Amino acid sequence: MCESPSGKSRRPQYVGCGSPERAPSVVPIRAFQTDTEVRVRRVGSRLRWILWALATLMEWRTMSRFLVPAAIAVALHGCGEGEIARPDGPTVSHSDGWSVVVPDSATFSETADGFLIRPHGDETRRSADIITVARHSGHAQREGWAQRDIGGAVARYKVEMSNGGSGGAEYRVTIVKPFCGDMLTLEQSRQREFGGEPDFSLAWGVIAAARCQDGG
């Protein structure tokens, strides 16, 4: 409170005592930053971004330890892993004397050097599923192909993928194995709409169950 000339206090009209011309100025809050403060803020922002990137990278590396083996397992599904099951179905002999097992519900036709097997019978919904088996001369050495044991014989195989259009990616398996002094080649193409390699276990069962004229 300021006192009037009469000695009585009165309500101040300004921040300080005295005339308006001599009232002290109000110092505003500093609304600017120094160059050093700006640089510190930028460095802090960059550090936070780097830490976030490192955390994301570590999380991805942790996930990849589980995803990569899973992807490999999917790629080998029906192609080189586990036991080969003999198809349930009748044994059909070729005019040359050797035979294959035709799965139940499937239809077949004989060709000059083998068989054409339709796993879904006469249905045409998946014409690409047709299995072709052919006997020919040659050898099973295929550069870069994977291998699998079939009843003591080493078979070579490969799986190729191509764009199958609206039905999904198309996968083609080719298997070659020694057979009765010759070679036996099996091929099958299948489409997969939702990713991942399709199951070729039926193809493996057909070529594994093939027998020579003498039952070997």
C-alpha cells in the first residue's frame, strides 16, 4: 500500500508507487531460445529417433529367429521332410510292365512313356493339379537340385514358382529318381491362393510307390 499525503493508505492504481510516468515496466517471460538450446532440442529429437530405430531393429531380429525357420518349414512341406506315405488306391500296370499306385477318387490315363493322373477325378476345377509320370533313359544328376532318399534310391527334386493369375501363385514340383535301370520323372503343378507352398505329399507318394516289372 502507498500512503497519501494525509497519511492514509489508498489502493494503488499502478504496479509501483509514484506517478504513472515513473511506474516500473513489467518484464515479460522470455519467449525466445538461444542457439544452444535449439541445438540441444534437435540433438535430443535425433537421439529419440535413433533409439526408436534401434528398438525396432532389435524387435525385428528377435522375430526373425522364429519367422525364418517357420518359412523354411513351409517351403519344405511335402518336399523332403518326414516319411513318404503310400497312396491309398489300386495298383495300375503300364503296358511296358511297370506299375504305379493311383490314389482313390483319382482317374488316370496311360501315355506312351507313363501315366497322367488326375487327383480330383474328372473334375476340371484344378487342371493344374494333374500328375504326369514318365519313364525314360538318362541320369538323376541335376545341378543345384535338392535330394531325398526314396526307399534307398536318391531322388532329385526342385520346386519352381510362377505367377498363376487370379488363382494365386503356381508351384511346380519336378522329381527324378533312378528306376529299373532307367529314370522316372514326376511333375505336378498346383496353385496356392493364400501364400505358402502347397502340399506335394501325394506326388511323393505316387513316385515312391512305383514298381518295376519284377516288383522292384
